[in-house]
Amino acid sequence: NQERVEYRKELEEEKQLVKWQREAEREQEEEEREGRLARIRAQVKVTVPDDPTRHLASIAAHQHPFDAYDSDMQKTAFFRPVNGYTTSHLMRDPRFKVQLALNEAGIKNPQLRQMAVATAGPFRSRPDNLTTAQKGVPFHMAVTGPAGGSV
């Protein structure tokens, strides 16, 4: 019986030794992995200054057209290019006119407003803003044109 106990003890010690070796290998692999990740992090390190107000400043790509415009026309700086919708553009849209009339009439019911705007429908887009599918032109004609020339 004592021999059996000794045999089991040796087996347990071998299992423990194998377990420790696996843990040591796993720790070594983890250290190597962390080393590789640290080298990668060093290569792609962020070089932006820590400035919380930086996101509020205008970017160079957005500011450049205005700088060129201001340098050319200092006297007419009030008339800058419009990056949105103009009043004349909005007034061409029947949906906007319906919304304006509903506001002036004091109608606040969202369902009524939605139905009224839906019946008005949008105005027709400019032809150059439409895709070939929206224009109803077959694709091969849109690419080569009706006479074989490019469009």
C-alpha cells in the first residue's frame, strides 16, 4: 500500500511540474506578446498635443477657402459663399411653403402637418443631381451616349 501511495505522489509531482512548466511558458509568451504590442504602440504613438479646446478650433481645410476669399475681396466680406440653403431655394420647395403656411395658420397637430406636407411633394431636382437610374436612362447609353460618344 505504501508503494502505491509513493507512486501516486510521484504522479502528482510530475503533473504539478508539467503544470508549472506550462504556466511558465504561458507567462513567457504573454511577456513576448506585450513586448511586441509595446513596440507597435511606440510606432503608432499619438503626437497630438493634449489640448481640450483643440476640437473647437476651425480646421485648415475649412478655413482656407474663406481666407482666399477674404484676401481677394476685403470690401465685400459680408457676401461669403453660402454652404446651405438660400431663401430662394427654400421658397421653391412646395413642402417648405406648406410648412410656412401651417405655421402662420397656427396649426400644430403633427399628423395634420405630416399629411399636408406629404400631399405637397418635393420639387423636381436639378437634372445634374440625378443618377442615371433616376433619369430612366439605360446604363449603356449613359456611359457611351446615344451617338457612341462619351457623356
